[in-house]
Amino acid sequence: MLFAHAPKLVLAGPYPMIRPVADRAAALDAEVVVLSSELTTPIDDIVGFDWAVVAIDAATPTAVQLDRAVHSLASGLRRGALVVVASDRPVTQAAKRFADDLAEASGLATGESFAVAAYEVGVVAWAADAQAEDEAAHLLQRIGAPVGGGVPAA
């Protein structure tokens, strides 16, 4: 997880959940892009992101939130990117479907070109590979996970 540039982190989900994480990530010198239904983000801002964290809340069905994330992230996905689906409830099966949908929409292969991980109930519960699992755990340890009422879980 060493970069020759400031890493670009896309945070997608309900604004109250991702705002505290955005502040922590910016303090660590990451370039942070916020994707939220409350905000309009130009598509060019997400192109070439290194990491994305998709926060899932209980107010909207998980499938709807992940479909929105596929639509928003697919055009900005690059080789080597990591996308983490984060929730305070089980999302492993939904994250696996999300990985397939994101691969189809982007034209890149999950596990070969990019990775997806599921962070649920405080742990990385699933990842496309061991490197993605380690990177997701390290990332969320540094910036906190956007879960619950907007307070990052460290």
C-alpha cells in the first residue's frame, strides 16, 4: 500500500456515515472524493481511484445501495484498485454479487484487475484474495469504518 502519489479514496454512501471517515482520511493526506446522494460529484473526480469504501446503511435496501455504487464507480475503476463494502450488519453475499456486477460494468476482472472486500460487524469477513483482505483491514484501521450512525469504528 505504498503510493508515489497521494492515494485517491472514494467514499460512497449516506453522507452522515462517510463524513467522519472523509475527515480522518484527509488528515492522512489522501485525496478524498465523496459520493453521496446528497452531493453531486463530477465523474472525472473518481477516475483512477486507489480505494473506495461503500458504506451500507439500514435505511435503504442493500441491493439498491450497491447498484448505485456499481453505476458510480465502474467508470473510475482502474487496475489495482480496492473496493470495500462496509456495514455494521452482514454483507458478504451482497459484496460478492457487487464484485461480479462491478466487473461486468467495468470490463475488468475481479481478483486479477481489482479487488473487493466485505467489512461487516467490525471485521473483514470476505475478500477477493489475501492481499485485499490485508489491505482492507489496514485501510479501515487507519481511517475507521463508516458504520452505524456516522461514527467511524476504529
